[in-house]
Amino acid sequence: MTGTLGSVVIVGGGTAGWMAAVAFGRLLGPAGTRVTLVESDDIATIGVGEATIPPIRTFHAMLGIDEDAFLRATGGSYKLGIRFEGWTRPGESYVHPFGQIGTDIAGVPFAAQWLRARQAGAADALGAYSLEARAAQAGRFSRPIANGDSPLSRIGYAYHFDAGRYAVFLRAQAEAHGVIRREGRVDRVERGPAGIAAVHLADGSRVEGDLFLDCTGFRALLIEGALQAGWTDWSQWLPCDRAVAVPSAADAAPLALTRAIAEPAGWRWRIPLQHRTGNGHVFSSRHCSEDEATATLLAGLHGEALADPRVIRFATGHRTRFWSGNCIALGLAAGFMEPLESTSIHLVQSGLQHLLRMLPAGGPPAQAIVDRYNRTMTGEFVRIRDFLVAHYHLNARTEPFWRERAAAPIPDGLAEKLALFRAGGRIFRETDELFNEVSWLAVLTGQDAPVTGHDPICDALPIAIAAKRLAQIERVVSTSLTHMPPHATALAQLATNRML
Ligand SMILES: Cc1cc2nc3c(=O)[nH]c(=O)nc-3n(C[C@H](O)[C@H](O)[C@H](O)COP(=O)(O)OP(=O)(O)OC[C@H]3O[C@@H](n4cnc5c(N)ncnc54)[C@H](O)[C@@H]3O)c2cc1C
């Protein structure tokens, strides 16, 4: 390689492969880089992965993807957050909303003022102050509406979409940017001085490249099969190791939220799309058989099942080296954590964004770049893992699975977060951490994390005045809500937009 990156070979045409193809095709194609994607029609994609988080909008904007066209093509819907049902104890629920909650009060962050007032019995539940949480629960949605300082002007949202249709949609975009698709099964990976020299397809052809992206899903054909990058196992922190998934008939009045419903040995997801609902049950095979998990899933469906349930086995953890030689793993080949906070597709996006900042400038990649990438991605995975573990650790359910989770040791980073929160409700976001203070506040208070006392900085303001300010914020949110149409209306609007 000299100067321009000559050729990039992406192996795998699932969500990860096609996201990479659009990004590389659009951003590097004009500079003369040849981008080829190899996928096998004989090997199915994972076919799930339908809930996202707000940064995906930045990714789409970077790639010039039109939101309306994307939602129409993928049967997509809007998402304002995740509702955790029964995670503390059966019958209780809370929303982890996107976006901001409230505003500073007397120069003190909303979270601190709210916590103090809540402890004094002078504030409502956190969700009352979040437009996204209220709208999600009420089945309403609007894109941001420019309206001064109103919460309507900064609505945080993401999407649900059909994973299969998303890959088809991205493929069209990638091909329009000059990406070449090669259909064929990779039978052999040829090693070379830089790492990978070429992949050999079943028809006898050989595809060589300068840089290889392993997007072959759980198979990890290049990064592990050829390069043995190693696996860091996290099943001690997150022991669920199976999911069973089934689509069902669409909801007439879909909520703009993902539901995560706790079950005796795991949890179920429910994801509303325009043309169907995605359902799944993530569980621990030590606590529940595949038949039992399937029965629980089917019993919880609201509409008719549209296919046979499908069991997916997985391991939780990540490649010890995400980048090895001239090969970078993305998507399931890079690692996996259960979809509790819809983070896997985001990790593809962030892997790509880091990679695009660290591309080799000619010749083999510098080891310093490779090390930096691996450290960055490991950090991202670790911080998301800690957030997920918090959901399980803080529970008051009685089933053996849940008691085990409450009693199990937790990672040091999470232990520190919980200790800081316990001592006056402090939350500190680590550098580059995906989940911000609002997300942690929503989940920690939603899960009843213990907290003693409050931040003394609040005491400059009498509690009665703080309570009044909180009530004002709640009124603004209530008024804003009336400006948001039903989510179903916002989706119907997509068809109308096409006709304009
Ligand atoms: C149960 C479950 C639920 C999930 N839910 C969510 C969610 O809600 N939100 C979220 O963000 N993420 C979710 N994910 C993760 C998400 O599905 C994946 O991160 C995403 O789809 C990326 O998958 P992939 O492209 O890496 O792999 P895959 O979809 O498995 O694609 C692999 C590709 O590699 C190709 N391939 C494999 N071997 C060969 C070969 N020998 N030759 C040629 N081609 C080959 C296949 O043909 C296929 O095209 C979920 C995952 C699971 C398991």
C-alpha cells in the first residue's frame, strides 16, 4: 500500500458487512479505493438486530442516507427509549429514555436536584420529567420541532427496523457508491506477510486485498479462523447464552419504544415494526431449556406468530484483538453482548468510525495504530458490559436466576459507579463512554440502586423552590406532549412524504 488504500475486502453481507460497505464505498471510493464485498447466499445472516440507539442517526447522516427512504424500505419505526418491565420486581416498570431530562435548576444539574427532592417526597418519578419517556408510554412520536428552548426541539430518538431489509437497503446504497459484490462461499483464507493475503471462494476464484474486514458473524472466519485473535469470555458477568426469536403480526398502535420484559430465567424483547412485531426471549440455558424458553416466548405474543421460532446460541465476550495484522473484525465477528440496550449495531458503527480515523496511511498498519484501535474498542465493550450488568445486579426478584445475578461479583468499574452513586447520587461519565449521566440515572433509579443523602450543592436552594421548579418542568413536558401525534400517525406520514 502506498498513499491511497488500494483495496478493501469485506467478507460477510449481514448488517455489519453492508454498513462497512456503504461507509467505505462512500468515503474512500472517490479516493480510488476498490471496495469488494463477498457474501454467500448459502449462509444466512443472523436476521435479528432490529433495535438501535440515537447515534445511528449520525451514522446515516454521514453516509447521506435519507431518513424517510430508509424507514419506508425497512418497515422501520421510531424509538424513544426502552421500557424495562419487571426488572426490579414483577409488576414494576421504568423507561430508559433517549434525550435529555429536565434542565439545570439554579445552576445545579437536574439529576442532583431531582434526587434530593425525590428523597424528600417532593418530586415525581424521573420519567415524569422526560418528554421521550412520556411520549413513548403514550404511544406518541414526533421528530424534533424547532421551538425555542422547548424539549420538543431536542427530542432524542432512534429506530427499529427489519434487519433483512436493512441489509438490502444498504446494499443498494453501497453498490451506488461503486462497491462490488461477489457472491460465493469462502472456503479458505490465505495468509500472507501482512496477515491475510486473499480469500478463496468455492468456485475456485481468489479475492485479494490490502485490508480485510471480517464481517462473517459468529463464524469469525478471518480474525479467528485464520489469525487466532483470541476470545475474551464474559459469561461470568452476563450468563445468558441463548435467544429464541419469532416475528408476529404488527401492532395497530405501536409504541415508539422497545420493551424488555423480565422472565424467570432472562427477558423478552418486543420490537414494533410497520409490517410485523419482532419478539425474542434471551435466557440462560443453565436455568431454562430451549423448549421452556420457546413456550414462554409464544405465551407472551400479542399477535399471531408469522414463522416458526428460531433458537440462536451465543457466547458473550469479544475478540481479544479486534484488529490483527491487516484484518479488522466488525459485528458479531468482533464480539457480542445481549441486546438489552440495543448496542451491537452501534458497536459496528463505532468500530467503523474509529477505523476510518485510523486507516493505514500506506504500507502495513503501524502497530501503534492497531494497539490504539484495540484499546479503544475494548474500552467501549467494557463500559457497555458494565451498564448491562447493572440491570441484572440491581434486582429484587425471587427466582434462582435473578438471586444468582444479584449475588454474583460485579466488574470493578461498575462497583465504583455504584459506590459513587450510593454516596450522594453522583454519576461520572468516563471519557468516550457511550451511556451518559441521564442513561445511568434512569437505569440506577429505575432499578432502585441504593443512595444515601444528596449532593450538598443543592442545599443553596430551598427544597420548596426546587419542588416548584420541578413542577414547572413537568408542566412544560405535559404541554409539549400534546403537540406530538400518535406514533402510528407519524409512520403513516412516511407514505405521504413520498407522494409530495
Ligand atoms: C438474539 C440477538 C438479538 C439481537 N438484537 C439486536 C438489537 O436489537 N440491536 C442491535 O443493535 N443488535 C442486535 N443484535 C446484534 C445484531 O444482529 C448484529 O450485531 C448485526 O446483525 C451484525 O451481524 P453481522 O453482520 O456481524 O453477522 P451476520 O448477520 O451473521 O452476517 C454474517 C455474514 O457473513 C457471511 N458469511 C459467513 N461465512 C461465510 C463464508 N464462509 N463465505 C462467505 N460469506 C460468509 C454470511 O453469508 C452473512 O452474510 C442481536 C443479535 C442477536 C444474536
